[in-house]
Amino acid sequence: MARTIDHSPRTMDSLFRELGTLAEKRSELLTAEARLWAHAARLLSDTAEVVTSTLHHPSTSFTAAGDDGKHLLPVDDAAAYLSLSRATLDKWRVQGGGPEFVRIGRRIFYRRNVLEKFISGKTYPHTSAYERGS
């Protein structure tokens, strides 16, 4: 089938209508692109939040397959695992009363199984079951 080509001269009105239609389509495409970029930004933000949460609350990664509990945790990770501040662990290392730690050179570490044992030793059925100050 042969296509017929419209050779009729275009008027200024028809050209402006066609330009208006193109402008509307471009506007729709830009709006769709803006929605896609906003969605991408939300995904990146969510991803960053998950990564940050994992880094600041590494206790979720302590239960990796093959972890025998003897893995050495840096002080910040041990503090996060116990839901304590680093300062509390630092004070306990000086004054006593905290979990056993490992010192390698100038660095301090805690074993997860030692932290779990420490927690177990601080578990009581009621408030009068523990000695004050322990």
C-alpha cells in the first residue's frame, strides 16, 4: 500500500498546535523522569540507611554461619552488642566488673561467646535476686 503524503501547506496555527503537543509530551516525559529520579533517590537513601544501620548495629552480623562465638569484636562492636556505650566498657576494663577482653598490641577486643556468658551472668528472675552493686 502506498502512503499518501500531505503536501498541503501548514498554517501558523497548525504549527503552534503541533509545537504545543510536543511541549506537552516533553513535559509529561520530564515529569515521569522526575518521578523516576525521586524513586531512585528514595532507594539510595533506604540502601544507605540499611548499610549505616548494619555498621552501627553490627550485632545482626554476629550470627553469621560458622561463627563459633570466638570471633574478636572491636570495642565499638562489643558495646553495640551489649547496648552499652564504649565509655562503659572502657571504665569496666580499668575498674573491673565487665566482661573479659583480649588485648593484642594496643587494640582491645571481646569474644562474642564471652559477652554472651557475661549477659547470662547478669540474668535474674526478679530484682531481689541480685546483690546491689554487682
